[in-house]
Amino acid sequence: MNHKRNIALLAAAQALLLTNGIMLVAINGLLGLQLAADKRLATLPITTYVIGGALATLPAAFFMKRHGRRAGFMLGAGLGILGALISAFAVSIGSFWLLCLGTVFAGVYNAFGQQYRFAAADAAPLDWKGKAISLTLAGGILGGVIGPEVGKLTRTLLEPTYLASYGALIGFATLSLLIASRLDIPPLSVAEQRAVGRPLSRIARQPAFIVAVLAAACGYGVMNLLMTATPLAMDICGLPFANTAFVLQWHVIAMFAPSFFTGDLIKRFGVLNILLVGAGLMFVCIGIALSGVTLMHFWWALVLLGVGWNFLFIGGTTLLTETYRPEEKAKVQGTNDFVVLGVQGLTSLSSGVLISSEGWASLNTYALPIVAMTTLASMLLWLRRKYSTGPGVS
């Protein structure tokens, strides 16, 4: 079936996107620490990556509405190649600010790539949407394995350090472009392209929309806050880069391995129950992170963080698909990703400041209210749906 072929291609593209992302997180904080005059700006290259993505989310969504998914994904991969080229040049001349510029383009590539899951859902039958999202994101497992390993292998392959890493990213983005060219996703009809649908303000007042966006933003925000700080925290604690790569590798595997069954869990137990479990795992993650700074403390915390992210992000994305009509999907999906990537940008910048000024324990403590808010909102919607007998409850 055509939708299964598309999902397989999108999963491969997702794997390459995550390889790009995890390598950037693994090396850019350390590279920023090496190049930045003010060490508090060490994670700025990660922040500019996220900001580039946040600023491009709505343009990416509307570009695809007008020109189709395949053209959009090819453009995104092309900008990923450009970003890796700029970053490689920045490393070769030791320019911190040029590195930040390169990661902006990498972020734009990520913004287009964030649409992979929505493309899978849109192309799948109604009863396959949750599974389509899950299986597409499952491609990230390869990114979790490949990214840290390639980061280790290429770190000192060429001088200066990390130059070869960006060369590898050029190759991965090029392969992603080729995969995107093989997609066969029908574009929207002319009528759907021109249709406006309901105002975004009306759509955003739906309780389901609020919980969906909050869950995805919490999942990505808390995950990004802790994951971005982890390489710096482990370095401060005297743990070698090989240990950092090991922890990040398992973290990303934990993010995406559950994707093989998260869609089935949502179908069986309901999306809101999965959101509540995801938030609970985030609480346990923070508790472990606060209890010690050995290798295994970092490992367990980041593994649980990954699974919690999976449930919150896939659950939030699945819930979001209940809130819009076909002609509204570009603005709703784009707005959702703008909020999610905006939160990522804030947390990645805060991560560097907090880990440098207040430490690992304080950084984890600041994540608690965000998880608590998401838990409360999900519970309120769960109660609303359970006890309401009126039609149209969302």
C-alpha cells in the first residue's frame, strides 16, 4: 500500500534528521565552550539551531501547503546541507558566531523535518494515524545509534576537532534529500489550498488543542533542558566524552524505541492515559537526576527522559490531529511546532546559563513545575471526557 511505502521513506528521513540533531547536541555545546569568549554562551549554537527551527515552522508548513510535502522536504534537506557547510567552515577558522549561523540553517532543516510525522498521519487511513506517527518517529532509533557513533569516530578524524563531524552531516543531509525525492504524497487540491477554515484563535480554544500543544511543548522542553545540559554536566563531573556519547545514544534510543508500540498503546488505553504516564516518567527522571551524578545516574535519568518524551510527544501529536480540518492543518501544525521549537530555544539557552551558574541539581528542579502543569491539564481533560455526556466535547 502506498501509505506504507511513504511511511518507510519518512522513517528513513526521520533517522537522518535525528542523526543530524543528536550529533549537533553532542558536539555543539562542547564546541561552543571551546570557541565562545563568554563560557555562559556555550550552548548558544544549540539555541540558534532551535531558534532557526522555530522561526521556520510556519513558513515550512505553508510552503508545503502550497507546493507539496516532497518539495518541502527536499528544500529542507538542501538547507541542511548549506548549514553543515557553513558550520564546517566556522570550525576550520574557529568562528563561534559563524558556527551559530550555520546551526540556524540546520534548524530550518529541522523545521521542515518536524513535518515528517504529520505527513505520515495525513497520508494514512484514519485508524492508522497514531501508528503512522509512531512508526515514522521510530526511524529515530537509527539516529540514536548512528549519531553518537559517528560523532565519536569523526571527532578527531580531521583537524581541527569536529571538522569531519560536519562533513558527515553534509552527507546525511544529501541522503535525506534523495529520499525525499522518492516520496509520493498527493498535494492538496486547489480548493483545499485556498480554503481558510476556522480562525486559529477559535481552534486554539479547544481544550484538546491546549493539552496537545502543552504536552508536546513539555515533552520537548524538559527533554531539551536536560539533554542539552548533559554533555556539559558530565564534563564538569569528570566523565569522558565516550561516556557522554554512550548516555546520549541510549537516551535517543529510549526516545524512539517505544514508537513501535506507542500507537498501539494509545489505541488501547487512550491518548490521555499515555500523556499521564509520560509525565510520570518525567517526574521519575528528575528524581534520579537529583539523587546523584555517576554514569548510571545520568544513564537512567536520560533513558526515562527519552521514554517520557516519546509518550508526551506522540500522544500530543495524536491528540492534535483531532482538533483541525484538512484545510486548517498547515496553520495548526505550524503553530504547534512554533510553540514546541520556541520552548526548545528557551530551554537550550537557559540550559547553558543554569548549568554554568547554578548547577545540574537546580536545572532539574526548574523542570518540575512544567511537568506538574502538563499533568494537571491532561488530568482535567481526562475528567472532562470521562464525565461529560454532551456532544462535541474535545
